[in-house]
Amino acid sequence: MTLTGDRVAAAASIFGDLFLAISQSGETADTIDALQVAQAAGMTTAALTNKPGASLAEKVAYHCLNRCGPERC
């Protein structure tokens, strides 16, 4: 399920108060937009990324770096 826009605010009441963003690069615009909505709704935020210092990592309260190497397409 992808949570963006008003779905994030609704998810706060369904799933509790933690928003977990997952992004390989940590730069995915839709994910960062959803994060901002979650923060505005007062949710605690966390992210799982593969890139230290990524925009997403800098914007959340908690960050987990997975260190799985470069993305392979």
C-alpha cells in the first residue's frame, strides 16, 4: 500500500503514530512528500535507506541505514 497525501493522515489513526519511509536512494520525491504530510499530522517518523546523508534520512526522527550496496537494475 502506498501512502501519500491525505492517506498518510488517515493512516495515523489506523496504524498508530509511526510513519516508516523506505527508499533505496533516500531521495524519492513522493516518499519525502508523504513524510512531510506525516510530520504535519504529528506522527513520529523513521526511515530505512541505503544512503547515508540522504535527504530522507536528514528529515526523520529515526534513521536506519541498511548498507546493502548500490541499486542493481
